[in-house]
Amino acid sequence: MSGTTNNILLSLRGVSKSFGATVALSAVDFTLRAGEIHAICGENGAGKSTLIKILAGVERPDAGEMIVGGKRIDVNSPSLALQNGVATIYQENSLFQYLSVAENIFLGDELRRFPGVVDRRAMLARAQSLLDQLGASIDVGAPVSSLGGAGQKIVEIARAFRRNARILVMDEPSASFSQHETRLLFRAVREMAANGAGVIFISHHLEEVFEIADRVTTLRDGRLVSTRAMADTTQAGLIRDMVGRDVDQVYRRMPQTAGPIALETRGLSGAGFRDVDIAVRRGEVVGIAGLVGAGRTELLEAIFGRFPVKGGEIRLNGSPVRIVSPGDAIRRGLCLVTEDRKLSGLFLGQSITANMAVAYFSKFPAVLDKAAQLGKAVLGAIQQLTIKVTSPEMPVSSLSGGNQQKVILGKWLLTEPDIFLFDEPTRGIDVGAKAEIYAEIQKLVERGKSVLMVSSELPEVIGLSDRLYVMKAGRVVGELSRDQVTDQAVLELAL
């Protein structure tokens, strides 16, 4: 375990920040020690992102003080934060995909033989030395685009290491990683801490927090709730601190009596998958498990018409259909809740109403001139999903991750679909919002809807599914009934 020294690298005292009438942080205290991995937990909207932005110099606090390495920081900016030894690694990486690993590590500060001439050999050697110290086997001459998610995060850690960062802030570093990738990343994080750095680790995956952190600070509604040693913390207690109530993390939905087959693929092939046979009945949740790169997302996107199929067929309610576009899929009663809500699920700069209108008018073009009808439908979706907003005209970018996910689901509910395709439905949202999404899925199948769901979280996909398909290298390698599904059974097939 790291963090055995009391040397304080960072201290926040009474830090507060408001955006208009919204209080994001209120008198928050926080400390980080050298050699420590310190987790910050809280629901979406708890203030974690604002705290990160203050540390990174993106936002300035309204009150309180920040002390880094014994020095009070009165003026901060992203460049000054780096000068002060604070490096931030966000969920979306900041690497240049077609530059090499070494070039990314030294970008903007290249080693030179003399002015104007880059010393590539020295950069390769130094980059290799940095990665060796982090215990990573990565080809420093390879383009970053050739690496997996964990490899790219490790390159970002190496870049921070090279800049002599003493404080490393990591925001959801392992979202959608496989277990193997997460292990590689954690080894690099531990090496960073072992070299005397302090690591701030933010993740909605509580099992990761318990595995890697030495201490955990919990925020709720912008306020400090607790700071505890992990040895003195239980998962139930941490969740209670986060949401203010007890939430059962082990979700097991009640099975329904399934009806006839609503969606079926026969020998379906496309980019990233081939010869896939699956079936989903009415009133049924069917899960798809597998490692990252198994072809799960590609399958859902092809069914939804985002990419063409190369062979086989899709059948709806027993009849073969040709789905050539997402608009075609919507008109046929399908919807897709995408894996990345920010890139492909929402127009972040637009209002909640505008986001919901896109799918609504695609399905019901005849009501384009009926703004009142749309407004009533949007308000109904907001109430049904308990989306926390003050107005449907608020920009989606101002909402927490959990509420953004509810906006996507609400957008599709307005189209009255029969078949729901969910790709990582609770990625990057807190335990309270997860429970609410699970409850909505239960309501869907109770109404006879069909759900086909991809999830990298085994407890989630096992707890929600009536049946489960496992994919590997683009193929379905097994089907498990509800009684057959266990972590071990899924991993044996996936591996």
C-alpha cells in the first residue's frame, strides 16, 4: 500500500465555487500526501469535476485557498498548474493519434541536438526509460493509434512523469476498459505513487476504488461528507455517503414471461462481426458480454443502420427487413442508446427540448408545426425519468452525466419504440442514477418492450439479462440462460 508518509503535497481549505445560483462546491477541505492514491467519490453533480478544474487551473475558486508543495496558489491556469507539478488526465485522452508514443510524450518540449534539430534517438531512449519505470511494455516508436485504451492512458501518465508532475489527477481513467487493460493501468499508477507522486483517482467503479486507493473523500451536493482510510471503509458505507441513503449495488431484475421474437439476426456480418445469430423476445432483456473489441458495439450499430451489413439478415417480428439508416430504424420502431453520449448521443450545446425534438420529428414528421405537442411530450419525459432540471430549455451540457443519460433515454421514449438497443447504458454515471436507469429498463420489459444490451460491467449485464450472449473476435461463442450465468461462465467464454 502506498501513502505511508505524512508529507503533504496538496491542501485545499474551505474551497467554494458557484456558477450563478448553482453552488458547485461549498467550503471543501482536501489533502493529498506524497506516495498516496486518494480517491474522490460522489454522484454526478457532487462537485468532483469542478474540483478537478480548480486543480487544473481551468476554474478559479470563489473562496478558500489551495496550497501546492507548501506554496499558496493565488493565480492559476493550465500552464501554471503544470509548472506547479499538477497534471490532469481526463476521461477523453489528449493524445495525437498519428504521432508516435515518444513524440506524444515530448510534444512541445522535444529534445534537441542543437536549435532546430530534434534528437529523435534521445527521445526514443528517454521515452523507453520512462515507460520501463512504469512497468509498461509499449513500443515507443509506434503510433498512439495502435495502442489500446490502457496503453494510451499510460502514455499520458508517462508524459506527466516526464514533466516531473508531483500530483496526478485521473478522471474516470478506465471507463470501458477490459480487466486486463485496467490491471496494466493500475500497475503504472502504483509505480507513479511509489516514485513519490500523489495520485487523485476518480471513478464510478467502486470496486476499482477499493482496489487501488489508500484514502477516499466523498462529496455530495458540493459539500464534503467524509474522508476515510480505505481500511476503515465499506462499500455500503461509501454508497451511503455518496447518495445519502442505502442503495443495493447488486441489481437483479424480476424476470417476465417473454412473448414472441421481436428482433432476430441470422448469419449477420459486418465491420467487426460475422455470422451472428441472436434473438430477442418481447418482454425480455438480452445481454451481450465480451471483451473490448469483441464486436458488440459494431453489431448494435449495424442493426440500427449506422453502418451497412455485409451478409445475413435482420428480422423484425418474423419478417426480414433491410435497415439502411438510423432514420429507417427509428421508423421501424428501434432506438439506440449509444456508448458515448457526448460524441454521438447528444447535441451538448442545444437545449433538452432541441435534443429530444430530433428523434421525435424523425418518427413523427407530421407534427413539425405543433410546438405545444412537442413541449408537452418533453415535459412528460422529464417527469417520468425524474431529470433534474429547472427548465427544458437548459443546455444539455449543464447537466450531470446521469441526467444527460436520462435525456437520451427520454429522447427515444418520445418515439414510442418497441425495441431498445443499449450500448453501455450506465457508463460514467453514479450508483444512484444507475439504479434509476435499471428501474426504467424493468418498466420497459413490463410493458412488453424488447431490450438488447451491451455492457462491460459483468454485475450489470448479469443482473439485468434474461439471457446472455458472449462475443469474442466478432463471433457469438456462447449463449447462457439466466440460471447458467455467472462471472466465471462469461469470462471462460470471453477469454
